Amino acid sequence: MGGRVHAWLGLIARLVTGGVWIVAGALKVTEPAASIDAIRAYELLPWQVVEPLGYSLPAIEIVVGLALVLGAFTRGAAVVSALLFVAFIIGIASVWARGIEIDCGCFGGGGPKEDAASAYPWEIARDAALLAASCYLVVVRRTRLAFDNLLFPSREIEPHPHVEPVEPVEPVEQGS
């Protein structure tokens, strides 16, 4: 695929992944107690970490989402996004393997929920697809309609439209 196709696919990946992060964070940011309870329900982290993470995770999700949607510091935001998706996949797989049935808390809520295990494959598949989109954004060089294009102009030198390209000159051999 050409660079232009990658740039447009990158735009789609940015908007979808960034939009998911913004919605997820916005639904949790006004309910920090629910966010803390959702993290606690996974029974993975020490209690000293749960509360600070519960308060900060929604804000991190919103910031990462905005960075991706705007295309500002895209690679850094995509790395953070990918790491978060890896953590979420591990968390969901962990509760599934241990027979714990909880709402993932991905879009608010969280905590114990009957028959939640039936949703785990779909939640993991969703997060894996978004992880793939995040990894794509780490690899792709440029995306369309991104602030990165203004912040970090391309280093490629465009030929001047009124100047003919100069052919390379072969070295002249000196006589012996």
C-alpha cells in the first residue's frame, strides 16, 4: 500500500480509537467511586494502587483520546493506548480464567455481574482490535488531518517547481 493509503487508514484508526477513549473516560470521570470499584473488582492490584488509578484512569483515557483524535503527539498517545489495551486484555482474561464474573467497567459501572463471562470474549476481541489500531498508529509515519503535520513538518525536501533537477556529474578521470 502506498503512503497515502496508510495516511488515510491512520486517520480512521486515530478517530475510532481516540473516540473510544474519550467516551470511556467521559463516562467514568464524573463517577470516581465507580471507577475505583471497577478496578478493585478485578482483584489484581494492591489496595494502595487502586484508588489513585481509579481517579487518574478516566483523565488519562480522555487525554489519550483527545491526542489521537487531534493527531497531536500521535505516536506517544498510541503507545500509551496500546499499553492500556494490553493491561485491559490481561485483566479481562485474568478474571475469566479465575471464574470471577464482573462488568469490565470499560464504559463506566463495573463490579460483580451475573453471566458476565459470556461477554469476555467480545470484550477481549474489541480491545484486541483497538490494540491493533494503536500499534498501527505507532508504526505509520504520517496520518491525514493531524496536528503532528503542523507541529513536526516533514523533512523531505520538495523540488522547486521552476528548477529542473540536476543530473549527477560523473567524475573526470585524470590522465596518468
